Amino acid sequence: MVSNIMNEVFQTSSPWMTFLIVINLILCLYPILGAMFWFFGALSYMTFRHEEELPAKAVLKDEPFVTIMIPAHNEEVVIQDTLEYLLNDLNYHNYEVLVMDDGSTDKTPQILHQMQQRYPKLRVIRIEENQGKAHAFNIGIFFAKGDYILSNDADTLPEKDALIKYMQYFTSPAGLNYAAITANMDVYNRSTLWGKSQTVEFSSIVGIIKRSQTALNNTMYAYSGANTMYRRSFLIDVGGFRQDRATEDISIAWDHTFMNVTPKFAPDIVFHMNVPESFRDLYRQRKRWAQGGTEVWLTNFTKVLRHPWQHRFILSMFADTTLSIIWSFFFWITSIIFVLLMIHFAVTGNYERVWHGIAMSMIFINFQLIAGLFQVLAALILDFDGAKLRYLMFSPIYLLFTWIVNPLTIVTTCLKAIKAVLGYGSGKWVSPERKAGSND
């Protein structure tokens, strides 16, 4: 029945109308197709790439010198606890901790000065004016003593064996072409509803999407800014971090990919991070992520179109980003039209059309939820051997947030992204709201 109707539509339509119908159908189904795409991508990873992870009893013969770099701006609440952990509890010896104090105006400089008296491994570079994380990191690259640099946020705690595992990857035969290795995120502030729902989200993003990207073309959309180890020489070769971008971790991952070096995801290296615990902070964070994603798309759009064969290994990543941006506008435009139509039908007394519209939208949402649950369920099973399955009940919050708020952040930050690409961007940061004891 449905196939007969579709055949009739295509046969009686002009080529342009047929094209528009197909595009409309793809955009309508994009969330469902995307969720299933990442689901099967993760299965591909487990089938073909899982053996690339470290053996259970792998041994590191030598300890190359590592610089743990912490760009910090007004981090008085968490910086001391983080540094105490990094300087005392890691199972590694040959390393330093370099803090880039980016114009802090709170007690961060005093705390760092006091800790330097006790820890010879701790070095501090003071930048008088706040110019952003990327700027601080680029300065730090030339003060770092290590050939390997671990980017670590001021509120992030890597597992005790993290440096050993990072270096096992880098010193493996395949590691010669690894530009950077990003680890697996774990949320440790799960006391609120938002914290619990983000536990599901980060498992879905890390457990599914990054595994899928690795399985498909051995690359990824973004590193984790909270904890990624970089090969210093490849950072310099690519020109360092882009200082006028909203998200330095997304930009550098794309720059490395275009340089034909390998961004590596290591799900068996774990770090524990803070996440926003209020909707306001969460929305502000997602706006920055959305702007950063649009910026890299705009930056590389013409490059891919001009030389598609040369950049063929990036096409799947590029196509997904393109669809994501277009779909965000499509979603909100069609949603506004739908609401206005329902109001019109209700006012004019056409309640049958109102009921029909609501019923069809509910059917479509149910299909989206089922596809999304496949993705989330697979992620929670794969990540940490299913230890987070108890958070599955919070997945509807994650799914609704993703499908409603994330498209809104892309639409509302599009103009800022265009300005940034045209040279009017700024990498300055505003410190996230910290709570005492959030590093416990």
C-alpha cells in the first residue's frame, strides 16, 4: 500500500520535486537512521577493531617523559585537590605537571605558589591576561619538557594507570602515527538528575559514536578536552590549537585528520570528570560545543568539496556533520510550522486534523525513542562491562535533550560560528561554576 503510494508520487512529480521529497524523507528519518548507524558502527568496532585495545597484562618497558598540562582560569575550588592527586597518586614516575595560569583573579595563583614549595615536579606559567584555553595551551607547548603532553582539565582525574596505558599505545608499532589518544569519560558527580542523565549521554557518545568513527575510518570528530594525550611534534606540525575557536578539542581533531595522522580513541583508559549540574550551565556548555562543531564544518567545507577523492576518508564524518547542521534548522522550522498548523486547525474547529497531527507525531517520536534506546543500551553494555546499565532509566532525558536542545544550540550559535571563521572569534573562557568537594 505504502510502496504503491510512493511510486505514484514519484511518477507524477518533476525531478526537482522528487529530489525535495527524498531530501525531506532523509531529514525526517535522520535521528532514527543516525542512531542505528552508530549502533551498527559499534558492532563493527567490537568485531574488527576491539583487538587494538591493550592486552590485559601489557607491560611498559620504559617511561618516556610526559608533561601533564593544566590550563586554568579561576579554579580555586578544585585545583589543589586535582594537583595533589596528580602529583601523589599516579603509577608513573617520569613526568611533570605544568599549570598554565590564564589570568586567574581568584586565589588560584596563591594556591599554586604554595604548592610549588612542596612539589618539585610542579611548574607554573603565569599569563597576565585571560586569552583562552587554546592560547594558554599553545604557550605551554613551548615550555613543556615532555615529548608527550597530557591535556588535563583542572577538575579531571585520570585513573592511576592512565599514563602507563597512554604510553603503551604510543610506543606500540601502530602508535608511530598516533597524533593524539583520547580516553574514556566517566562522570563522577552523579548526585543530581542532570548528572545521572549525562552519565548515559557520555556513555552513548564515547561508547558508541567514537567506537563507530574508529571502526569506519580510524578517526573521530573530537578529542576530549578534559583528558587527551598529544604527541608534541604533531601539535607543532599542525600549528597548535586554533585560538579563535570555541572548542579547541574539536578543531585540533579535524586538523590532525586532514594532516593524515591518526586520532586514536582508547576506551580502556578512563578519566573521571565533572559535568554541569544545572540546566543553565549545561545549556551554556552545549552552545559552545555546537558553535565549535559548526566552525570546523565551515572551515573545512570548501576543502572537502574541492578535493573529495583526496579527503575520501573524511567524507562520512563530513556528511554526518553536514546533515546534523541542516537537520537542526529543519527540525525547528518544521516544528514551528507544525505548532502553528495545530493552533490553526484547533481555532477553526478542525479537530480531526489536530488529532491526526498529534497521533502521527507520537508514532514518529516512538520510532525515534526505540532507535535511540538501541544506541543507548548498546553503549551502556559496552562501556565498563555493563556497570552503568542502572542508569538506563534516565535515557529518555538524554534523548529528549539531544533531540530538542542540541538542534537549538546549533541554530542559535550559527551566526557566531560564521563570525569566528571570518576572523571575529575569541577563545576567551568563562570559568564554569564549581562547588566545594566536587573533586571527591
